[in-house]
Amino acid sequence: MQNDPIGLMDSGVGGLTVLKEVQRLLPTENTVFLGDQARLPYGPRSVAEVTMFTKQIAQFLRQQAGIKALVIACNTATAAALTTMQQTLPIPVIGVIAPGAQAAVQTTRNHRIGVIATAGTVKSDQYRRDILAAAPNSQIFSVACPEMVTLAEQNDLTTTHAQSVVAANLASLMDKKIDTLVMGCTHFPLLRSAIQHAVGSQVTLVDPGLATAEQTAAILKTHGLLNPATTRGTAQFFTTGETAHFDTLASQWLDQQPMPAKHVSIAQLTTPMEVN
Ligand code: DGL
């Protein structure tokens, strides 16, 4: 089982920001990633729908690749489905919100923390709960920024248009005196420079991907599942969207040149499959 891949899933390319950190921290691990671009965005969807999609993808990754652990590399799906997945899957399931909240608490000095995310994540209030559980004196300011998901998916990261959309989305945070801003959507680290420009250099940006990779390593270790290999692991990619578009973003973002993604139809995800 130690040689089996770690599965990662997101609604789109955002989850690659988590994969990149996993590959940096755990270079010998094999990975398999699925971006559900045909059904993006997850942000405005109901908890029930996002949970159903997450279950379908987990089942596909288990059947297709025999994953030894699942990283839900999507804040919206973590908020909606992490507990259900942990209760129903026989493998470790890791989300991005608890590690991101912990990293924010460790970063802030003035206890004023901004969270930018999708509507679904903001509505779940999960970042607020996790931050307050660790640091009850915190003040949290959450803003839904759905247009920024679109920018990242369109690979519009540094243009004047991207900068003005980001600035408009973050405008309500400007008078809150935050010193820490959680990029609570896995698409947002792709827009890091536009976000930093909008909030100013005195605000520290938190990318939950790094803390999620650290938690993944710790959980694999506890379960005796770390891959003992000494050579670099393999990385497989699937998308329900257009493979060419996925490949462009993946090769731009990841440290190593990725293998071309394979297309998965929604029918393949929704057809019941037997998994032990
Ligand atoms: N990348 C996802 C997240 O972290 C969501 C983007 C979307 O599909 O709305 O929440």
C-alpha cells in the first residue's frame, strides 16, 4: 500500500496549488489528481451536490488508481464533505481548511485575519470556527470572491483586468486592519501577486496548501503509509474538462513538466462502480 498513490481532487486547476506543495514535501510519493472542470464552479452549489461530486471522484480515484489517502484540495468540498468522507472511506482523508486555519493563527500578530474564499466556504463558516477554536480572541473577516476562480481558470493572472477584479473583490477588507489573509480557495495562490498587490506588503498571505502537505505527511507517517522509495514519484492527471487547457495551466504552475492529463467523462464518474 505504501507505493499506492495519494489522490487529490478539486473542482479545477486550483488543487494543483496543493499538489505542488505535496510534491515538494513528499517528492517520492506517487500522486493522482482529478480536476472536475466540467462541473466548476463548486462555490455556488449546495452542500448536498458538492458532497455527491466529492464521493463520485473519491470512488473513481479508488477504483482507477487504488489511492491510499485522499486530499480534498478544494476548500468548498472540504467544507461540504470532509466529515462525511472521513466517516465513509476506509482510507485517510485530509482537507485544506483546518491546516489553513492553523497556519493563519500561527502567522497573525494582531489577531485580525481575513479569509477570501468561495460563497460555499464562506457560508459554511468553517474557517471562522477552526480559527476561533485555536485562538478565541481572533477577529475574522470573510469575503466571497467567485470572480477570482474564473480568473484563475482562464489563466488570467497578471493582466490589468485581473488586478482590477482582484482589487474590487478585496475592497471591503481594506479598512479592517488585517495583518494576515488566508487564500481560502485553492485557486487563489495562482493569483498571489495580484492579491499581494491589492492588500499591500504589510499583509501576510497564507496558502493552506503548504500546511495541508505537512498534515498529509504526518497522517501518512502515523498510518505507516509513507512511500519508502528513493526516486521521484509519478504524477497522473485527470480532468472532466478540456485536457489541452488543463495541461497548459499544469505545466505553467508545477515544478516538473506534468504528464498530459486524461479526459474523464461525467458519465464515468456517475456510473456506479464496485470498490472494495
Ligand atoms: N478551488 C475551490 C476551492 O478551494 C473552489 C472553486 C470553485 O469551484 O468554486 O474552494
